[in-house]
Amino acid sequence: MLTCPKTEKVLILTVDGRTLIGTLLSTDQLTNLVLSQTVERIIRTPDDPEPSSQVEHGLYLIRGDNVVICGEVDEEIDSGIDWAKVKGQM
């Protein structure tokens, strides 16, 4: 059972590698999640000349079987990062 507090900003990693950040509105026993003000972060690899980006999705439903991890976001730290400059790889 998911223990993230509702109405808190959370980061979700999905099985297909997406990173979603939003306000957790609701969960159920299957870990289906409803997020509001959802943003998907697309982190580029170091050799990609394009900057990393964020895509706004708004209200978003995530099936529980797609959730790898759910964690609270420290908004003070998160807001201090220039996400366009972040690079990474898997």
C-alpha cells in the first residue's frame, strides 16, 4: 500500500523510464495514482545537444502496475535546480 501523503508534491518513476512530478490527489489498493499539475521531465544524455525539457500534462492518471517508485519532493531543492541543464543516462 502506498504511504505517500496526499496533496503533497511527489515524483513517480514508471516502468518505461518516465519521470513524472505532480501533486498526489488519490490512490487506491492497486497503487493507481491520480496527480494534478503533472510535469514530465525528459532528461537528455550527455552527448545529446538538446537541453533537457519538461512537458506539462495537468491532471494525470497512472496505473499502479506502471509505478516503480513514488517519493516526496523537497520543493526547496527541486526549485533550485535548472532542469534544462541536467543530463543523465540509464
